[in-house]
Amino acid sequence: MEESRSSMLDVLGLGPDDERVYRELLGRPDCPAAPLSDLLAMTRPLVDEVLCRLVGWGLVIRSADDRFTAAPPAVALGALIGQRRDGLRMAEQALVTFAEEHRAAMTGSSISDLIEVVTGVDAIRHRFLQVQQAARSQVRSFITAPFVAVPPDENSAEPVALGRGVRFRAVLDRAVLAEPGIVADAIESLRNGVQLRVADQVPMKLVLADADLGLVPLAVTPAGDPGAVLLHRSGLLDALDALFETVWRTAHPLELAGTGREAEPTVELGPEGPTDLDRKILALLLAGLTDPTAATQLGLSPRTLHRRLRHLMDLAGVRTRMQLGGHAVRHGWVEPQSARPDPTRPDAA
């Protein structure tokens, strides 16, 4: 099998050969070039070329008699990492400057410069991922069915953006919760830090990156292809920004405990309170799902779901589902909407 040519230090600009020579020198101070060629099965010209690079980067020290010693990693690699951080900070500053210049240029632009029409599934998928990749602080979205270009479980840009600190908030149309597999995907998103809420009806599909970009899918064109518009910063984008925040404030928080489906033998009520499965049942019912839909999403039979609800009502000492919902909110079995900080407020966490 061919040896992998990847390097753990690729991000610092070092190739596989550079890393091999440096690592060999870590345990062989004052080593001439010739033994390195034999030990690493590399040609002598290649070893000389690599050593020249490593000396130039400060990773290797060359003595007067042409012997080579690896510089301490904490010092040498630390310096390279610091330089790369400084370079990234400069790039971020340049991004801010360029974005402001672009915004200023767009202010006097024509409508065609502010709105881009995108046609076709592949093109919409590409723009959908690009919008999220461009976000620096937050991505907000309305999620409705059907999923034309990118189903939620295929949104590869979301985990990458979350990894670099971008906050995700999404409002799901209540009907979306009946889609197969959507609850499992919601649990995974919640576990990764995505904030989800549910509304009776979401006005449109939408994804916003900060206050700079917005993608709005449209109806299918006469030719049969789906379409969308990509909006740059403008009054129309400001209106969509305000629309999202209005719907968000009135939507019901979706809280699903745990990270996966639980088997029925493990759902017996514990002495201390509701189980994770009980909390999922309550969250879905409070979000407006019907009993059969909630049972299907959780992999339960309707009979098991009803038995769980009966146990919860007995535990709460109530006789109706409305009373159970109130008890669940008051006693922290589910999170009330009012308990969630409004992320639009300056004092929000």
C-alpha cells in the first residue's frame, strides 16, 4: 500500500519530507546529512534540499562542520504557529476592511448588483453552503419542508461553522417535525450547540449570514428547476433580518434531552423525575406534534407513548394534559420560552 503523503504540519507549510527529516533529527543531535539519507531512504539531494528549508525556517540548526540539530519544538514550532496566527489576524482585519468597502460600493449599486438569481438544485446547494461559510458570528434560518437542495442531515457547512465559533439559530415549521429522521437530526444539532425553536407556520425558507447575506429559495421555475435569490446587504435584507427576529421571539423553544433514540425497555420512570425519553415526549407534544407523529419520531408505539404520559400525569398529580404541560414548565421538565435569554438583547448571555 502506498505510504500516505500527508503531514501533521501541513498547516504550517511543512511537507511530509520536511516533517520526516525534522522528526528524525529530534533524536539525533549533531547528525550529518549522509546518515539521514540512508535512514529515511531519501536521495541525498532531496535531504540537502529539505535541510536547507528547515534551517531557513529555524527548525534546524547547522553547525560549522555541516552537522544538523533539531531546534526545540516548543520554541521553533511555537514561533511558526505564532506567525501563522498573526497572519490569520491580519487576514481577518483585511476581511473586515474589504467587507466594508464592498458594502459602501453596494450602497450605490443597481438592483442587479444587490440580488443574484440562482437556478438549479446544484447551484442552490452551492450558494447555501457558501452563505454559511461566509458567516463570521451567526447563521439564522427558517426551515420548512420539502427539502429541495440540502436536507438538514446533509448540511456539511454547519458543523464546520460551529467549530469556528459561529452561532446557529433556526426556526422550524411545525410540519417539519413530522419528516422522517428530523428529530434525530434535531437532537444532534442541539447537542452541537444549535438553538432550535418551532413555529406554527414559518413564512418562507431562509438562511442569513450575519447581516450581510441572505438566501431565499423560490418556487420552481416554468422549466422545472428550483430557484433562489441571493441578497447582499440592502433594505430588503434588513427586512428579512427583522422578520426572523420577530418569528424567533414568538416561537417555542425545542429542547430534546439526550443524543439518540432510547429503547423501550429503558423508559420506566425513575424515582427522581422524568427520564430523557419523557422529556423528548413532552418537548414534541408542547411543540404541537400529534401523538402518532411524536411516537413515530421517537420509535415508540402509540400505546407506549400513552403509558409514558399516564405515568407523567401520575407523577405530577394532574388529571389533564393541559395541567401536565403547565406542571412540566413550572418544574423544569421542559424549558419555558420566557426562560431563554433573548440573544438580540445586549445583556443576553
